[in-house]
Amino acid sequence: MIKEFKEFILRGNVIDLAVGVVIGSAFTAIVNSLVEGLLTPLVSLVFSFFGSEDAFSGLVWEPKKNVVFNFGQVVTAIITFLITAFVLFLIVKAVNKLRNLHQKPVEEEEPEVTAEDYLQEIRDLLKVQTESRTNITTNDINRDPFN
């Protein structure tokens, strides 16, 4: 049972899924902090100039007190995402190294020789033989018989 669990965990699909879930949740934190820290105050600022605060009742705007662009939250989320992604990269790299150690080395197969390859080799040999016979015959004809 432990062997089966080990094979299950070392399969690429499980690891890829886990990486996707963790990266997705870290990226969600970035998106949420961008929306809460930057976009919500910006939308609040824009709509307060048009006097339509009722459309966004949750976005309370007091020009000098309540509009806060929270860049710290965004930067923290980005740093957390990068650290999480780097740690996952190291884990995946280690798992891939383990997977490669457990795999049997693949023997290189010699390319399969087909009948067409043999026929081409025979053709080339016949061509060489024919050329050498032609040269002998031509030399015999052009030779001066009296020398």
C-alpha cells in the first residue's frame, strides 16, 4: 500500500495539480489586494465626482479621510506570491530529480534499417561499378593501337 501511495504521489499529474492550486490561491491574494487596495478607492473617487454614490453604497467616499490607496497590501501579496512560487519551484525540482533517479535509463535504439535503405545502398554500389566499367571501355576505345 505504501508503494502504491508513493507511485501515486510521484506521478506528474498529482504534483502539477497541487502546484496549480497553491499558485492559484497565491495569485488570488494578489488580485484581491489589487481590487481592495487600489481599484476600489479609485472607483470610489471617480464616482464621487459624478454624485452617484448610491450605485456603490459600500464605497463610502469622504475626500480627505476615507480614500486610502493601500499599496502595502499589494506589495505584501506580490512578495508572498513570489516566495510561494519559488518554494514550489524548489519542491517540484526535487520531486523531478527523485523521479528521474527511480526511472530506468532508456537505451538508445539503433535506427531501424528498412528495405528501402538496402535498395539505395545496392543502387549506389551498382552506380560505382558501372562508372568504373565505363571509364575502362572509354579508355580502351580512345587508346592508340599502334603505341
